[in-house]
Amino acid sequence: MKKRLPSVEHVETLSLVAMRRLVGGLVEELHALKAEVATLRSENEALREDNAQLRLDNARLKAENQQLRDEIARLKNLPPRPPFRPSGMEKATEPGNGDRAAGKSPRGPKRDTNRITRTVTLRADAPEGSRFKGYKSFFVRDLVLAAELVNYRRERWLTPEGKVIIAPLPEGVSSGFGRNLRRACLALHAQGQITTPRLTAILNSIGVEISKRQVVRLLTTDLEQFVEEDSAVLHAGLVSAPFITVDDTGARHDRRNAFTTQIGGERFSTFRTSFSKSRLNFLSVLRAGHQDYVLNDEAMNWLKAQLRARDYG
């Protein structure tokens, strides 16, 4: 018969003997629960193994059944039945599936409804006497491409000393083409793999008066910040990655045969193209733009061994 323990609600009024009984009983129940949990875990593991074995037996029986069907079809001079998987239509027509299907949320991107850029109110031709019941929203995702010609009117001042002061341009504006236009050209050319003639044609069709030569300048000039960012990504990846992978392949560059070296890890990937495949070139790529070298004891011992081999060879 299970011992009846003192109530935990009145633990503050319990005597020392009752407190000991309570603690002892709780410890016994804890040990019993642990033993029960261990038993349940072992039974669960055994059930998992039995389930896996049953799955294997079921797959084997299905294969043998299909072989017997094919053999019967061969003996009857009938074409063998292809082992098609069930389409799932029978499960879809079972009772209860319609309720789950009705409860599903409709598909489609719905996370951008808080970024509405324009609201258009549509009027309805309602007969006289109708009551207004609010609005029903219908979201449409669209893209607007428009050419823009900005006129920066820069103030000019003449100082008493005769010096002319002109208001500076905004940051990033240094030529006749803005930052957004250059950003679009870089994205379409690098990510979209659009050639410069097609890119020029696209921009002209939108309304941007730009030539192929000017598009090439936007893609090839003032790239120092991108080079610095790429070098920083390589350096950060080499420092933080637990491992790196390298590979190289042949490539055409500047109408010449070259080599593209890939260096990457689980969170970064960089590519370097050069005309050499030597170890010195690979070492310079791994240095990520740093030109300094460190000679440790192992390198010095290797150099001394090479010198001795040359002297005695």
C-alpha cells in the first residue's frame, strides 16, 4: 500500500519528522519515476527498431509482389505493369481532408503588405439607397522603371577676395550619371549576366540617353571600393572559417588564356583570375592583398635544408 505523504501546501507548519517523511517520500517517488522513464525509453527504442524492421519487410514484400506480378504477366504474354507510385488522389478524397485543406492559408507573398507605396481608391456604381460597407483591399505587385534627369542648381558665391565658391555635389555624384543608374548597371551585368550592348539597349528603351562606351565606363571605372570590399571578405573568411576549399579552372580573360581560382568555405566564396597557375601566384591569392611574408622556424629549416642539398648535390 502506498504511503500517504503530508500535504505540501502546509509545509511551513510541518514538524521535523513530517518534513523528513515528506522529503523521503518525494525522493522515493523520484527514483521510481526515473526507473519508469528508463523503462519507457528502452521500450520506445525497441518499438523504433521493430518499426524499422517492419518497414524493411514491407518494402521487400512489395518488391517480391511486383516481381510475381511481372512473372504472371510474362507467362500470360501480357505487358508488365510499371511500378507506379500511388497518386494520392484516394487520400485526398478521404473524409476529413477537405477540412484541413479549407483551413490552409492561401499561397503567395503576404509579408510585404506593410510596404504599400501607392493607394488607389476605386468607385463602384451602386444604386440609390445602398449603404457604404467600407473597402476591400486587393494588392498588386508591380515594377516602375522611369528615367530621371536631375538638375543640381549649385549656388555660386564670390568672396570679397575674388574667390568663387560653388556648392558641392551630393556624395557619390561625380559624373553625369547617378548612383542608382550605376547600381542597376552593376546588378544587371554581374547578377543578370547582361552584356553591355543589351544593357545599353534596355536603358535607351526606358528613356536614359546613354551610349555603350558610357555603360562600359560605369562598369569598369572607380571600382576601388568594390575591390577593397572583396579583399575584406576574403580576409575575413580565411580568418574565421574552420576550413577552406580551393579549386582552379581555365578561363578566358582579356582575349588570353587565364586561370580562375576559387577559394571558399561554409559562409563565403571568392574568385580570382590571373595568367599564372604557379604556387607563388596561389600564395599571393591566399594573402588576400597583403604583400608581407612571415618566415617561421619551419620555413627557415626548409630553406637551410635546400641550401645544404644544393651545396652537397
